[in-house]
Amino acid sequence: MMAPSPTQTKSWWRPKGWFTEREEKIMVNRILRDDPSKGDMHNRQAITFKLLWKSMCDFDLWPIYALGLTFGIPAGPPDQYLTLTLRQLGFDTFDSNLLSIPAQVATTINVSIEILAIHRG
């Protein structure tokens, strides 16, 4: 299990921790000196619906969302088990094949975009 921070590595199964107190001070000072914004606690702020909506409306983030949708969706495992899962949910063979068409189309589009990106790059 990963430690929450460099200064919180002690636990019941590792009573000494990973670092000495001097190493912790050096590490924290170097990290904060490198990027002072890491010293604030805004990374622990809860996400509300208002903040989520604000981020969805920010058009500067839309390319990141598009990359996540095109390259972040795996093609293999969901595609392989979709018809089996649909059959276990009670759909017959014809209906499960019809319901798998949108996944096939999305996979085809994603693979095409990836091939174009690789070919142009």
C-alpha cells in the first residue's frame, strides 16, 4: 500500500518508516521549493456537482476529454465478454448481438482514430 505522503510512512508493520526525520525534512523542502503550489491543501477539496459542471463547460478541457474517450477506452475485454454478459442477463442471441453493435462501432471508430494519429505522428 502506498503511503499518503513522504512524512507518513510509519505504520504498525513498518514501525521505522521509509525515511529518517532528516531525510523527510530535506524531501519536503526540495518538493516545496520546486513547486510552491504543492504546499496548499486544494488537492483534498471535494468535488461538488457545481465544480463538475464547471469543468464540463470549460472548453479548454474538451481536448483532454476527447483524448480520454478515444485512447482511454480499451477495445479488447469489454468487446469479448459483452455478448456473454448480455446472455447471462436474459437476452436471447439475436438481441445480444444487436446490443453489441454500438460497442463494435465505437471500437471501430477508436481504432481508426488511433491508426490516423500514429500514421500522422
